[in-house]
Amino acid sequence: MSDRKSLSVSAGTHQQLERLGDRFGLSHKDLIAVMVQYFTVTKIDPRDMKADTPDVAMKKMAQKVDTLDKRLIGFIREQEKELLKPILSEVRAIRTQTGPGSGSSNVITPEHLEEQLTGVVGAVQTLMRLSFRTALVYNALRPEYRQQTDDLIRQQDNPTQP
């Protein structure tokens, strides 16, 4: 049994194959093998002439990531303004009320509490950013995630449409 198979192509297609092979320095066999691997890996339908090239698709994905990143940062800033800064103000108010030397050894000092809360706020912000970016990068290649992201962005851009 032979490991080789033959393909029948038109003269025009054969000329294109020749040009591509010369351009990339590949034999017909190697060029076809690389083409099959490319379509397998990228999951691009070769019949779709309007399909985005990988660099265009990456630019679009980068724009979507930037849009979602801006929304996430806006959300974090809103949480900081509405929740975290008021908590910090209250901690500082408690600190000024208790004053130095008024605490016992069993009570946490306002300075220590403020330091701990500031550390927690920073850690939560970092964790949210990293989680968001990791989720986007991990799911960026899944077609169903891309569709969900497109739908979500469309819904948020046009809240009156379903």
C-alpha cells in the first residue's frame, strides 16, 4: 500500500500552487501539507474569502479586550469611589477618634487596620485585573466565546435592541 495519494487540479490552480511554492520555497507536497496544517490550526474555512486573516482577527480581538478592559477599570474605579474610599475614610475617622495611646494590647490599632485594608484593596484590584485578562486570553480562541462577547458588546452599545 502506498503512502502517497494524487490530487487532480485545474491548470490555473496548478499555476497558483507553483507560484506559492516558489514564493515560500516549498515543494508541492510540503506546501499542501503546510496549508492543511494552517487550516486545521486556525479553523479558518478556506471557502470563505471574507474571513479575517489572523493578524486582522488579533487586532479585532485586541480592540475588544481594550474595550472590555476599559469597562472593567471603570467598574473598579466606581467600586473604589462608592465602597472602598468611604471605608478608608471611616477607618481614618476611627483612628482620629481613638488617638495614640488609647488602645489596649488586645485591640487592633487604627494604623494597622488601615494598612491591612489598603493592602486588601490593592490585592483585590490586582486579582480582578489578572482574572479578567486571563479569562479573555484563555477563551479568546473559542468561537462561542467570541460570539458571546460580540453579543454582550452589541447589547451594551445598543441597550434598546434584544
